[in-house]
Amino acid sequence: MSGFSRTVNEMRTVLLNPGPVNVSARVREALNGPDLCHREPEYFDLQDAIRSRLLQVFDAPADEYTSIVLTGSGTAMVEAMIGSGVSANGRLLVVQNGVYGERIAAMARLHLIPHDVIECGWTEHPSLDAIASRLRDGRYEALAMVHHETTTGLMNDLPAVASLCQRDGVRVLVDAVSALGGEPFSFRDWQPDAVACTANKCVQGLPGLSFAIVRRDFARAMTGFPERSLYLHLPRHHSEQERRSTPFTPAVQIGYALRAALDELAEETVAGRIARYGRASAIVREGLVALGFNLLLPPSLRSTTMTAVRLPREMSYGDLHDALRREGFVIYAGQGPLAATLFRVATMGDVAEGDYRRFVRVLGMSVARA
């Protein structure tokens, strides 16, 4: 595990927001790689290394899946997946139980993609019966859903939904931006058609690069779909990357950092990282409960990497945020109607268990002062 920096460091800011995350010294130092022209072989060697490493670390069979790298945030890759992933005559079913499901529906609307929404409360799973009923009528070419709905820290039942889609021949498009690398995910068993993610959450890279892992047959099919965007057209990026090229200028130095982050993930293993994040979330959740905080979700719905917490009546989010920020911790606000009553704590990134324990102590002192 040489090169990791998970030691308690009271001088740095500990990011408890769900990305960008704290990264290791090894990842940060990778930014010092040589300047490269993005049309030279050395850049394409870097691009190839990232693409192949993605399939390896996430156990996506190379004969079935390919990978695509995009300069842009996780949202950029989700929009590229949605905008590129529905045919001219296709219809999309969007599963929505949080802000990021709403964002997928907005993308479909803006790209003029015919779609319908299955909507449910932000603290509950969508009904599998309702999804099955919609899929059975044969109207839908693809279904899109968020795996980890970061709005509340809720894990959707992707395996069950993917199984329903396979039964009815419906493609599965997954926003795994805050899940992949931090939550269990099986390409072999669930067989999703496209999975969008980003470098700067559970992969522990830096902001600026996103990626998708896509079934090869779906990548071929997308070449015949409408071109709804110039930059966010996945087939363009894929075809260029397959022939060791790139359609636009990529974030070269962030690529160095992503390669280093993927090497770290391969060494730690995805299972090892999930276990580490699990220990961190246990420290935080047990500490919060001991301090008298109420957690938003029951254990059966919670992700490993995000905990939504009800604010004490005597404190505003701004007051709590600022008190913790002075002690070197950054928490995250609630969203939408939950903004006034909730704060969120992420347990992802290169953070030591001792830092999480110190966070609980500092939180307790902040509330006591209030």
C-alpha cells in the first residue's frame, strides 16, 4: 500500500462532501507529469492505459464492454449517455426519487427525447411492480436510473431493476457517478448497457474527467442514433479513442492523476475500498447517533458513502457548516425541500479513520456550544 496517505492530518481540510474528495499525495503528484500534445503517441498511451484499467478494476469483461473517457464532470458524462443512448424512434423510462433522477429527466427533455417518469418519494425505493408494469407494455427502448441517489444517500435496487429490463429487452443506462468504486457493482451479473461515472468521487481522482463503461454491442448501435450534441456525442468519442485519437482537447494532466488513482484502486481492490468506506460510515453513524442526531434513512436504504442527518432545531446549516469549517471539516447541505432541515456527511476519499473520529468529537463540541 505504498504511496497512500491515509494518516490523521489536522492541518488539511477534510472533505465530507460527496466529491471532490481528498486524494492521496500519489494522485496529486501525478499532476507533475510532462506536458504533452494531445495528438502525440504519448498521450494516446495514457488514454489507452486509463481505458483498459477501467475495465480491469471494475471487472467489466473486455470482450463484452468498452470504456470511454470524457473531459467534463460526472454530469457531462450522464448527459452524454442519455443524449446518445436513445434511438430516433425510441422512448426512455426514467426512474426518479431524488435530484439526480430529476436531472436525468431534464436531460431527456432538453434533448427532445420522448420519455416518461416513474416518480416516488425521496426516502423510498421505486415500486418494482410499477416498473415491471411499465416495461411490459413494450413502449420503452431504455430505462435510466441513479444507482446511489446522493440527494439522501439512498441506494436504489439496481440489480432488481436490471433483471426486469433484461426480461423485457430494455436497455439499462446507469448514473453511477457517486457509486462506482464505493458500492458493490457487478457488470457480469447485472449486465448494464451503459454506466456513467466520474474520476473525483469513489475513484479518488481529481475533478475534470468522467468516463463510461458501455456494452460493445450498444456502442455499435449508438452510431446509428441521432447526434443530439456536438461535444457530448458518445459515439464520436468512442470511435476516436478506439483508433488512438481524440475529437477534442482532453484534460491531459487530470488524466495522469486518474491513471494514478486507478492504479491505487487496483492495489486496494474495489472490495477493499468498499470495506474501508464501510468502516468510516460506521464510525460516523454510530457517533452521530450517540450524540443524539437522527439519521434520515433506515439502514436498509443507506449507501456506504453518504449519510443524511437531520439538523438540530437549535442550529442552522450555515452555523453548523461554519463551526465545522473552522475546525477543518467540510460538510454538505441538503437539497431542494430538505435544504433547511438536513446536512450530509460523505465517507469517501483518502481520509483516515482517525479523522472521522475527530469529526465526531468536533461535531459534538459544536452542538454543545450552540
